[in-house]
Amino acid sequence: MELKFADRMDSFKEGIFTTLANIKKERIKENKPVYDLSVGTPDFLPEKHVIDALVEAAKIPENYKYAITDTDELISAVQTWYRRRYDTELEKDEIMSLYGSQEGMSRIALTVCNPGETILVPNPGYPVFAIGPMLNDANIVNYELREENGYLIDFSSIPENIAKEAKAILVSYPANPICRLAPVSFYEELIAWAKKYNVIVLHDNAYSELVYDGKRGISFLSVEGAREVGIEFNSLSKTYNLTGARISFAVGNKEIISQFKKLRSQIDYGIFLPVQKAAVAALLGPQDSVENNRAEYERRRNALRDGLESIGWKGMVSEGTMFAWAPLPEGYTDSNDFVLELIEKAGVFCVPGSVFGSLGEGYVRFALVHNVEGMKKIVESIKNSGILEK
């Protein structure tokens, strides 16, 4: 039997994270050093009260039935969190849960556009921003994020004909991989542009609690007019170290949320009830760990940035997220080749910027998943490798 697959499968190659994981396994087998700053999985543990809530709920047999919908308790907790954190009021019909923001990104195009209609996505940008709409047969058009513009969207650079045909625009700040923030004035401009061209805004806000240097992350929905034009994705994964639990939220424009709920009801039965209980405990419980984790990420960023600068690798930046974005050292032009050489010579794993789009070439992304002492060891390994002497 000859198996034939969808044409779209020809566009997928082995992901960089799979490639790096395979190299990592081989290095471990060979007892070679491994300093993994590639994958953005928090190394912090969830808080005990969150784990306890999940465990206790998991002991109740009735909780193993289909959830079907979000519990009233969960919806109320999201309302309370948004009110406390962003001074923003949400109505019940403006909230829905998801199995992580990536689920939302991978399915939202099915809700907001027909096959062939245009969605604007960032370059550089997190891969699922483009892959999700592509899987839904949307027409993907990149808008550019350039360093000279502070990595903010230059709306005047989007051609008029593209703006008019666009059905939605995906925006992400604090931004992975470029690690920049956007001010309120940017969102005001975004909302005005979206209203002018009748474009739906899909804002990824997964990292609003990981913002550094005394700044504070904001919600797109806290800006006047935002919920008229779009929705926001917010996740518990990085804020509360619940990546494996897979729970996040889409919030905002009630018409979009209603249609998205209708779509999701055709293909799923709701978030596992013990996970909903854990989310409630995280959102309503003590928030000390959020601030403590943020402060520790900032210390790690400082240790890596200052250490790299001390050995001649300059330009690393992270205003927010759990990542850092750095230009290639002098003498290097290909990010993929550089990453492989960095692994071979120093045992340090990071992600080539080219993974995130053509404008990511010339950069690498580090995940801040080693403590301060670990970062110092990483810097020392890079220094001793001789890779910066090219």
C-alpha cells in the first residue's frame, strides 16, 4: 500500500528543538558538557497550594467526567485576576479556557477567517504564530520587526492593499523571541489602525508577569477600544510554572470568544476539572512566587548579559519574557552554523534566530533556565572555548 499524505506535510522539516535534543543526548552519552539554554521550560516548581488543589480534585471520581465547559469558579477567578492585575473588568462571556496559548494560536484562524484570507504575523516571531494560521489554510503575510524601530510594528510599512485585505493581525508583547516590550501608545496606535482597516487583533500576552528593570507588563485589554477589535491570550504556564498542565485563556471581544467557543465545542470537551481547580488556586492564592520568580529571572539575565559583555560578546537584550536575544558575535553571519559550533566548542545550547523568521538571522535566543552560578559557568565555558576569537 502506498501511503499519501497532505501536501502541507512537505513544508515541515525536523524541528530545531528535535535536532538539538538529539545532539544533547549524544553529548551526554559521550560525557561531554551540556549547558542547555534552548527550551523555554521553567525550572521552578509550582507552588504547593496549587499542587495540593490539583491532587485533592484528582481524588474525586466525578472529576474524571468531561468538563464540557469552564466552571463558574474558574471564570470568576480569571475576572478577579484581571481586575487585580490590570485594573480591567471582564464579563463572563468574554472568557474561555484553552489547552495552552499554542492551542489558541493553532485554531483561532479557523474561527476568524476563511481559507485564503490574510493573517499578518511578525517576522521574527514565535513559529506557531505562522504555523497555526497556515494549518488553517490562511494566507500568511509577514510584517517586519526591526531593531531600528525598537522592534515595534511600523504600521506605515504595511502596504495599503495588504492592510485592506487582512482579516487579522497577530501581535505579541512582551515578545518571544526578541524580548521587547510595547508601550501603551503602541497599543493605542494598533487599535486605531485595526479600526481603520477592520482587522481583528490577536494579542499574545503570555509573558506579562516576566518584565524587568522596574517596569510592569500590561494587558492589551486595559487600553481603551481594545475589546472592540480583538482578544488576548494569557497563560498560566510561565507565570505559575504550569507548562505541563496546559491551561491558558482567551479573553476579550465577546463575539470572537462566542464563535471560538462554538468551534472548540466541536473538537473538545473542556479542561480536565482538577486542572481547573489548580488554575483557580494559582490565580486566587498567594502571589509571592510570581514576583520571586521574576526577580530570579532578572538576576539570571543580568549574570548572562554582564558575563557575555565582559568577554567581548555584546548586545544581548531582554526587557521581558524568560528569554534573551543576542546578535551573533563579530565574525559570524549564519546563526545555525554558529549554534552548532557553540555546542561543539562550549557545550552551550541556544536557538538560532533563523528559526523565528528571516529577520531573526544574525541572532540567537537564550532561555534563562540556569541559576546565576550556572550562568557564570556558561560564560566561562564560552570564554574558554575560543569561539569569540574568530
